Amino acid sequence: MDFDLTPVFQIAGVGFIVAIMHTVLKAAGKEDVAQWMTLVGFILVLYMVAHYLGDLFTEVKRVFLFN
């Protein structure tokens, strides 16, 4: 069985970049921009997860022949 871990690393990468940018912006005194950037990162990850869930449901329908 072949597992593709690319989505996990993509989501982790987005989280890592957002965390670093949030820390840098907060240290620079731009708390409001840091909060907005964190919110945008969260929405991006939600979009990615929704896309992968759609793929999962399509695959389940294909496996169980619910076309």
C-alpha cells in the first residue's frame, strides 16, 4: 500500500511559515498584521483540507461503485 504524505508536508510547511512570519511581525510591533496573516494562513489550510476531503470522498465513491 502506497501512502502519499505530500499533503501532510504541504500543510506543515504552511503552518511553519505562518508561525515564523507571525513571530517576526509580532516582534516588529505589527500585531494586527500578524493576526491577519495568521487568519489567511488558517483559511489557506482549510481550503487545502477541503480539497483533499473532496478527493477522499470521490475515491470512496469510486471504490464502492456509488457513481
